[in-house]
Amino acid sequence: MTNPTYAWPLYEVFVRGKRGLNHVHVGSLHAPDDESALHSARDVYTRRNEGVSIWVVRSVHVTASSRPRRTRSSHPAATRCTGTPRSTPSRRRTHI
């Protein structure tokens, strides 16, 4: 027996808080249609009226960019001088 919930499309939920200027991804849910997804998102992801605005978007409609892979030489920390290299231990003078 299959679970009918997973036959429903997957939605991504974004919420903007009272003090926030942008929407933040807060989770995902399955729903039969857009209106049901919005109502479910309101019930699941906002409490005590802390969300000012809610967006629900079908996951198939979300397109994301991929981050370029960095090589060691292109990493900012590889070109920055920090004074002492971390690979060599510091030497202490001992007085006898």
C-alpha cells in the first residue's frame, strides 16, 4: 500500500518574519494544490503570528545556481599572509 501523501507535489516554504527584509527557506511539505500548501505552511511553519509573509513554491519550479569549485590557489586564505605558518610548531626558548 502506498502513502497518498507522497503522490502530492512537494512544495518549498519561505517565510518573512516581522523584523526581516527577505524571505527565508524554512522547510518543505506535500500538498494536493497551491491553496492547501499555503494553509498547511501557515499551520506548520508560523507560530504566534511571527510570519508576515509566506511563499509556497513547487519544488520542480525552483532553480538554483551551483557554486564554482575553488582550487587551493584561488581560496582567499591561501593568499593571505598571517605571520607564522601553522604547519611549523612554535619554538620556545628554555632557560637552564
